[in-house]
Amino acid sequence: MTKLQTLTAYLLERRLVEPEQLDSWTEQVTLNLVWKPDVDGMHLGDMRYRAAIVLERFADHPARLMALIGSWLETYDPERDRHELPAAQFAVEPLDNDLFDVEITLEFVEPQFLAEDPTGEIQAFGKTWAFVPFDLWIAERGEVATHGGA
């Protein structure tokens, strides 16, 4: 549930509310088994889950929150269309004229991988495997090179 952890940290960094007023959790986790050999091991499957993020006593502009969520999804979860994930949902409950409780509901898909490891605990296809945590990494720099092509 790396994507939810990363998104939660991103929102906390934006100081939309005090840290104790922001909570997140997962619901309805499913694993679609794939069992496909991969360059670095075995693609076990895809974990799909619903994530909830709650901001209590939110006093900022709602469009800012929506823009932050939308831009994070565009940057760090670019394959949402491929997985046919629904749009983020925002439930807003007014507390008074200036404060709201906001619940954001999202769905995520994260691949799960195994690496062949003689000391691993997972037995499959006549081999021993170890679980490899999914890392959500972001390239900070990059370059495109062509070899003789225009």
C-alpha cells in the first residue's frame, strides 16, 4: 500500500491540516494473481485496494485539495486508465461556515513481485522465492538518447 503511504506523506507535507487531523487507511484489498516471469523475478499479481483519506476541520480552498490530489495522481499513478480505476471521490461535510471534514476515496493497483531466493519462504513452480516490496520511485532527472536515429 505504498501509493497510499506516499500520497498521505505528500498531503501532510502540504500542511492542509494539522498532522493529527489527517488519517488514511485501506479497505477492500484484493489480489489478482498473474504468475508471470519478470526480468528480476516473478510478477506474483496485482493488489487492488480502496484507500480512504480523511482531513478533519479542513479550512482551505477545496479546489486546492482537488488540484493537489489530481496532480499527484497524474505524476505518481499514470497507469490509472489502464487499470480502469475510477476518479477520486470527495465527500465534504460542513462543520460551520469555514470548516469541513473531507473524506477522499481512491482506488489503487500495485504490482507484487517475488525474487528467487534459496532462503525465501514462498514455494512456487518448484522454486523458493522471497517477497520483494513494491517501491514507488520517482526519477528526478533523465535524458533521452538516440543512437543514429533522427
